[in-house]
Amino acid sequence: MRLCNCSVAAEGCAALAKALEENPSHLVELDLSGNKVGDSGIKQISNLLQNSHCLLEKLKVTDNNIRGEGYAALAEALKSSHVTELDLRGNDPGASGVKLLTDLEQDPDCKLKTLRLLKSPAAQEAYDLLYSVPSENPLLQRELNVSGKIKGDSQVKHLSALLEDSHCRPEILKVNNSQMTTEGCAALASALCLNPSHLRELELSGNRLGGSGMKELCGVLKNQHFKLLKLGLCKCSLTEEDCAAVVSALRTNSSHLKELDLSENTIGNTGAKELSALLQNSNCTLEILKLRNCSLTEKECTDLAEALELNSSSHLKELDFRGNYSVSRWNIFSYFLGNSKSKLFVRILKSPEAEEACDFLTEVLGKNPLLQKELDLSGKISGDSGVKQLSVLLKDPLCRTEKLRLSNSNITQRGCTDLISALTSNPSHLTELDLSENTLGNPGVDKISTLLKSSSCKLQMLILSDCNIAENGYTALVKALKSNPSSLLTELDLRGNDPGASGMKELRNLMNDKKCKLKTLRLLKSTEAVEAYRSLTNIVGENPLLHKELDLSNKTPDKVKVNQLSALLQDPHYRLQKLTLYKEGSITEDDCANLTSALVVNPSHLTELNLNGNKPGESGLRNLCDFLKNPKCKLQKLQLCKRLSEKFCADLASALCTNPSHIRGLDLSECELGDSGVKKLCDLLKTQECKLETLRLNKCNITDGGGAALTAALRSNSSLKVLDLRENELKDSITKLSEILKRSGGQLIYDKSTWTRRAWNYVVGSKSDEQPISETNSSTVKLEQRDGYMQDTQLGESSVYSSASSVDQGSCGTVTDIRSPETSGSLYNAPK
């Protein structure tokens, strides 16, 4: 039965259905196309379909003003009917009509095989294409995203045909980057104009839409039925006139739009004015406005800022302003960035990572970092990961930080690399950088040096205290500053680092360079060390940090205070090698303890130490032993003469045995050493690592027992060249010691008066120690031997055995001649 275009309405449809109910078994096809049966009429038909005697197989009800309720009634009826083909083209399915019908395909009891919904072949072709691409029914998609899946205007026209159909009801349509031009845009706009009520978001970015196509689209935007919430037109080759037309259209229908993206188009003065007018409109509900890379001028920025300020009820929450490099823009939008009452979030950074870093730092600091000339993040961000995030922000040209403090932030070489990379790419604003108390090391300083070499670097103050920088790091810094004549660096802080052997010399040469602008060089950590530096400068007349030797033997603590000198000795920049302490008796035991504790802290440079007769006390001696035990200790000469106890001497010997390889000279004269103390020293001499060359034990209460221990020790150690045993109770052991020293080419210093008596008695066979010759004659005695000679030279009251003046113990009994000065050729003229 065909009743096409017969003006059948709901009433007529009800009569028809009633008649068919009485005799339903023969009708297999019913065509009611082009009538106005509506929902109530189709419900009557649906009731007929549910009759078990109804055998209807084909039902056409195109263009019958059927809506959602009618579709729902049909869907329910079709579950148990015989209908295999249903044509509903030209009707309005409402929000759920299409889904209700398509779901029937999954119902095993439903016999429906063919469902026709789309009016035009072009729409069907687009449907078939899109069904194959996203593999989901495009009529059921709330979001229809064909970006990059359809290409060119021809395919866009097919899509437009589909969008014209009432059965296609996407709320979000994305046709980005589809090679659409103004022709395709016009077709799409025409389709949207015919079916405008469902779409809420439209994205057409990345197409070339300018010209007539935009005019068509503007017509849609003005349509009151078009309730668009989001419009994306980024990078659409829009001219100033196009942008102005779009915004003007939106102004006439502004009560719905929440987001507008006009990025990477030419906004121009006209477009900016239209935008300003839109933002001032009290009906404007715009929340997000994206104007990235639109080359806005200072005036256009000003217009936008003023519009936002004038509309206190503005809904705008986010303004994307990235890539517009107007100089004044910074001041214009800083109001919104810094105003705590403003709801507006202004995006002016290039990357999402920079935005994330900005958000993170805003949370850390409690204020927007882009508005701060000084960022003090010391201890607030931790580790290389935090610095990496910060570095992303610092790279952005809009980050204009002038002072950056990152002290004690656990930054290593890796974090320093990221930081300096960022500062090198955007170096023109930073004037102060504090990286103190981070483990940067020499590799980190190498990175910093690349920044200092940059002609764009405006750094004036650099703080690198306690950064584990060594000699090579100092060299790198000096080279960088010398290589950049335009460097503005005036203050450099290197406190708490180790300059090594050449670091101080490198810095001195830098400071002497007339081209160098460096005015302040901070090296000493404590104020006490600085005071000592000043005092010593007054004493020596020049920079004491460049001196290797300090002799205070004629100075008292009123010239250089002990605590200040101690602080200076602890500083790694004071690389003293030879130290003679204050005038004897001018400092207390506590002072000595203070000074020796400094040596424990900084042990690696000192090679000679003379306590100059001052008493170190128990604490000082303990510190001294700790100093000597330190593997970094390189002390070669130690003079501790006068009134040290036997116990200390033993402890000292024990300490030296722990680290014996450097000591070359040891003076323990006038100490209470005794034979037991000497035996402890012999433990040192016996070690293979011991390289002691000079040992002075003058007036140490040593007897032949100690001499015998020395003799035994020297048999296993040939390094000793000078042994001073004056004013000790030595007798027979002198001869044995002289023999041992002769073999190693050494010298023995002894009491000549005692030796002369012993030698004379040996010659004449006397066992008495009485002086056999006059005091004058006893000062010079020469003994001829068969294999050499022994020469007694005046050394105060002492004599020296050397390789050329020694006694061979085996030939001692063959001495045949003792000559006076008058018969010896006047090798030595005795005093008159």
C-alpha cells in the first residue's frame, strides 16, 4: 500500500491503523512518505506492528515530522515485528532515536535488516567513509573527530552533506588539518546553518579558511539557534578583516561562547578593537581566549588590557598570550599576573613545561615568579630534577629574573648543566647568581664558564662558595673571564673551595689584569680569617695568601690574634707551607691547642712546623698527633723542642709511625725523651716507609741504652743524614753510631769535649775521663787514620762526623797521630 504525499495526518493514520488491525495478515509493504503523521501517528503504526497477525515487512515513513517519541515507539515495536526494512529519512530522531534503532541490530529477536536514515547519496557516502575510518557509527558519536582523516574540499563537502542530515547530531566537531580551503569552509558553514542546534564545539584549526568561506561561517555564528561553546580557528590564514568579522559575529551572539582560539592569525588593529569590544560586553561569557603568536602591537595589547580592566564582571579566566613579544606587554599584563583578586590566568610562556614550572614555583614562592626580579629558591627546590624544571622556565624569553639564589639545593653537575644551558639561551637579564653549598665540582664550573664567556652574559655577581671546586675549576673560571673582555662580573665568591697548587696564582694574575672588571674576590670563609688576613697584610706588606712561609718568631698575639690565625689556617685558600709560631712563651697552651686544631682541619699543605719553644699542652699535643696521623698530612719538618714529656714523645712517635713517608726532619731537643722515648722513635726509624733525614735530640736525657737502640734502628734505615745528640749522657755508643752514619754518608753531631776525652783516654790507655789537653787545644783535634781522616770542626761545643770526617770502628785502634793546629796545616784556627 502506497499513500505517499497524501496529507495523511495523525488522525488519518489512526484510522488506517485501526482498519489494518482488523485485517492485518495480507499487508507486507506500507509507504506513508511525505505525510505528517508525527509521533502520535507513528505510535498507532507501532501498535499495529506489535499485532501478532501483522506480517508487514517494509515500512517507509520519510519526511513525516517524526521525532524522538516516535522513534522510541518504533524501536519497541520492532523488537517483535516482521519488519525487515525501515525508511525514516527526513525525520528528527532527537537525542536518542538513532541509538535506539541501531541497538536493535544486536537484538537476536529483531528481524530488521535495512535501516535508512540519511536523505542524500552524498551523506550516505560520507557515512560509509567515516564508518570505515573510525570504525564506529558516525551517527552515534557525540564527538566526531575527522581531523586528518578526510582531505581536501571534496571530502569536506561529503561531510557537510552528512552534517545537514538531522540524524547526524555531533556535539563536538573537529576538522583540523584537513586541507580545507574557503570552498570547503563555505559548504561546511551551509550544512551547519541547516542543522545548527546540536553543535557545541567546532574546531577548524590548521586549514586555509580566509575569504568567502569565513563570511559563510560568520553567518552561522550569528544564528541564534547556533549555541556554540567553543570555536577553534588557530592557524587558519585569517586576515585582519577575517578576524574582525568573526569577532563581530560572535558579539551578536555572545551569550554562549566560552572558548575562542584565534592563535597564529593576523588580528591587527581592527581585530583587536573588535576583541576589546567583545570583552567589554556584559553579555560576553568568554572564559578562555587564545591569541598565541598573533604579532600584537603595543597599542593592541593596551586595548585588550584596558577592556579587561573596564569589565569588572568579565568571565575571562585564561588568556593565552604566548609568542607576542611586545616590550610593553610585560607591564600591561603584570597587573593581572600579580593581582591576587584577578581571576585571570595569563599564559605568556612558550611551552606547557614552562607553564608547569611556573605553576610549581608559584606554589613554592606564594607569588608568580614571572613578576619577581629576584627568585630566592635556596633550599626550596631540591635536587637536579627541581633545577631541570626551573631551567625550562628560565629558557623562556619572558622570564626576566635578575637575581637567582639556589644555595643548598642539592644541585650536582647534571643540574648545573641544565641550568647553565637555560641561562645561556636567555642570558641577558641575570645579574646575580648564587649556587653556594651545592656539589657542582669542576665539571659544573666548566658549564658556568661557558656562560661567562658569552658576550650576552650580564652577570655581575657569582657566588660559588662550598661547591667542591678544585684547581681545574679555578683555571676554567679565570680563562673564561680573561676570554670575555665585555664581562661585567665585579664580584666572585669562591669561599670554601680548594684552589690547588695554581689556583691562587691564576686568580692573582686575573686581578692584576687591567682589562678585568673584577673588584671583589671572596676567598676566606670566616670573619676571623679575614681579620688575620688583614693583620698579616700589614706585617708582610702584601697578600699573605700568596706567601708560602710565615715566620712569627718575633711576633706576639697582639699583632695577629691566635683565634684569627687559626681560622685562616683552616681555610683552603691559605696554602702555607712553612710556619714558625709566635715568640717563645707569648702564647698559652690553649692557644697552641687552637692552632694545632686548625692543622687537623686543613692538613694537606704544611711541610714545615716550628712551635718555637711554645708549650702545646695536652690538647695541643693530641691535636698535633691527629694532624700527623692524617693521610693528607705532608709535613716534612717538625720542631717541638723544650719540655715535652716522655709520654708525649712516645705518642708523637706512634703518630709518625702511622704516616711516616713524608717526615724528613724532626727536632725534639730539650724534651724529656729518655731512653724509653728514644726506643719509641726507633720504631719509626725501623719502618721501611720512614725517610727521616735529620733527627735532633739535643739534651734529651739519652744514655748509651738509647744510643744502642738508635744504632740498631739505623742498621735497618739508611735515610738519616744528620743525627744531633749533644748534651746527652752518651759514651761508647757514639763510636758505633758514627760507623753506621758513615756507611750512609751521614753526620753525627755530639759533645766534642766528652768525645775528645774518650778518644784521648783510648789512645793513651787511660780509663779516666779527665781532659788530657788544654781547653784551647781541645777545641781542635785531628786524628789521622789509615783509610781516611776524622776532622773536628768548631760547632759551638759540638763535633760533626761526616763521610769525609768519620771514624771507622774497626780501625779505631790504629790511630797513630794526634796533631795540634800548629802541625796540621791550620785547617781550623782556634779562637784566641
